Amino acid sequence: MPVSGAPYTRKYEHSNIRGHESVVVCGYCGRQVPRYKTFTKFRGFRITDPTILQQVDPAYIHTFSQKMYVCPSCARSHKIVQRGKTKQKKHMYQ
């Protein structure tokens, strides 16, 4: 059994409905990827300065949050997920 060093479980699960898979666009590179292969990331704007938050009423602060899908190659390059161990290290444990 191979040893996996990735800190996440990659579950490429298809939907129960057979047929064409839904395709989404990667938020970084624009590549069209099946939705079940992507990683989700929330991009948004937040005010972190405590003095501004004390001066302004929170009801008047509108921060947005956008859900974006990231393809596996961009997720690795932007360090959203880590790569698994190399093949050399996998063979060392067998």
C-alpha cells in the first residue's frame, strides 16, 4: 500500500447522475475543469485595523465574499494544498 504524504484527502467523487459533468472556470488560470476536481477558496475583503472598526458602525461596513474554484495545478502553485511525497520517498517505505 503506497504511503501518501498529502495533508488532505483528494476525493474525486462523481455525482450520482450520469452524463455530462458540470465544468467550472479556475479563478487563477481560467482553465475549464470538472467541478468535482476543483478546490474551493473564498476570496474577500476584510478590515483588520481595530481603530477603524471601533470608529465605524459594523452595519455600514459591507465586506464581500466570493467563492472561487481552483484547479489542482493552481492549488499546488498557490499553496492552497501541498503536494504529496515524491515517488522516491514512496518507494522507500515499501
